Amino acid sequence: MLRRLLPTVLILALLVSAVPVLTPEPTHSAPGLDSRSLTISTSEAGATNVTFDFQFDITIPGLLGSIQLEFCQEDPLPFEACTPPAGFDISGAALAGQTGETGFIIDPGVTANDLLLTRVPAISSAGTVSYSFTGVDNPSNEGSHYVRVITYSTNDGTGPSTEEAGLVYAIVDQFDVSAFVPPFLIFCAGITVATDCSSASGDQINFGELSSTSANTATSQMAGGTNGVGGMSISVIGTTMTSGINTITALSSRGPSSPGSSQFGINLRDNSNPNIGQNVVGSGTTGPIGDYNVVNQFKFSNGDVIANSPLSTNFNRLTATYLVNVTQNQAPGVYTSTLTYVALATF
């Protein structure tokens, strides 16, 4: 707690002195500067280029020409012995801002721990003033440190002081807080999957008996999310449906369903012709792209990227619709295809 040195000190000296003639010392009875504060940009020991922001109230209006800021290790009491704090240096500071009573500059006689603001003496008003300094070096040792603030009517800090006060500030150990967020890509596929990949089931689709008069369709689902800054992409790898040497033609170019034609293709949209499929579900940014993002249009080309997100994304679920059409003279057999969905993330 800061305290103001009062005339009581002198009164006690009179009580205990037997000497009839005294040589008086300064009574240091000037009033203090009210509502004073000091804010520093960092309390790290030894930090350089620190900003010191002072604010206080001038309580006595009158002639004001200089303000002394003395930084000490012992205490905040003006005119007491002062030891400069180890490592502290304000000699290279710049006056970055001033409000209230302005027009001050830093006196060129500034030392590592003693700075004088000077101006042509002018009448001041009672009120709040502030002064901001950049380029200060913090003390190198932790603990409490003190500033003595003294105002003068002269421009060079000489003569009787007008107001005196003290401030204390602390240099403390810095807490380093760090955390590691591991990169992740979560992806799942199945006949049905939960949007967050908490569950997935099924890995086979049976179209039953293929018809040349109506489209044969089925669906599967996939979901995924990543914190990769470059997002993620989903590709499909595999072949069209085959039975021995017989095949169903893959739609290498996007096209509509055409019963009676040889067609194999997929898309990732909610379709109306045929009426099957579902649009994306979820709060993420992954979605179908290109030819696989067109309602009622289907395509299949081995290795195609069918969906992506350009940035990190929450989970989304996509539904793949499979279309199979055959001609009337399609060779009999059991037709199969194995498709693999591959998700890649960019970190």
C-alpha cells in the first residue's frame, strides 16, 4: 500500500531533539497526485520495447513546467535514496502519447531510471493527465518496483515540488501455455453411416435381376471431416460391372438414365428420374462436385474426384446413387463391381 510522507516526521524529530537550532530537511509535504495508475504492456522480466502508460489527476492548478518520473528499487517515497532497478532502462524511450496537460518532450538529460518531461511553463488545470512511453526495458529481476512522480513549476525539475506521489508495479514470471492439436481425417463408408462416422454398416449391394425396361438403382453412404487447412477430397476407384468378359458400359460422360441402354454410373444428388438419392446432410463444407453434382445425371470414371471441401470441415454425409441399365440382349451372368472410396486431406 502506498503512503504519503506527512509533516509528522518533522514533529517527531522536534520531540526527541535537544538541539535548540535545527537545520530543516525537506518536509516532503506536497500533496499527492490522485487516481494514479501505471499500465505496462508486459510484466515479463527483462522484456524490451515495453510500453508504460501513466495516468493520474493533477489536483493543484497552477504553473506546470516539468514532471519527473524516477524508477527505484526501494520504495515509492519521493526524495528518498533511489537505487535503479537492475536491467531497467528508460533512456531510449519515446513519448508516444500525452493527454490533459500536453506540450511536453523528454528532457535530453534522461538516465536509465530518471526521466523528466519538460515544456515551457504554463498554467495547468486540475484534471486527469496521461503519458505513454514506448521502448522501455523492464527490470531483469522479478518482484515489486516503484516509480516516484513529482511535478514542478519550472521546466527543469528544480525548485520546490508542486505535487508528489508514488506508484508500484510488479515484474512476474510469465506463464507459457501451449497446446498441440493433432491433424485428423475421419472417413467412413457403408450402406448406411452416421453423419459423424460413429457407426457404419453394410458393404454389399444386390440389384437383384436387372431389367431392360426400367432403371436399376441402389444407394450407399459416406461421411467425413478433417481439420486439414486445405480440406479434403473423396475419389472413387474401381470398374464397371462385369461378368467374365461381358460388361455393362460405364458412363464416361455425364448423362441421364436411359432404360434399354447399357449404362453404369453414379451421382451424389437427390434425383427425381429415377426417384432415388439424397442431398448432403451435415454442417460441414464437403459436397459433390463436377459431373457428380448434377441431378438426374450419372457418370463413372475410375479415379474421379466426386466430392471435396476446400477448407477444414465438420462432418457431412453424402449419399451415392448407383444406376444400372441394360439392353434387351445383355449377355446373361452375375455382374459384379468393387468400388473403393478414398478420402485425402491436406494439412
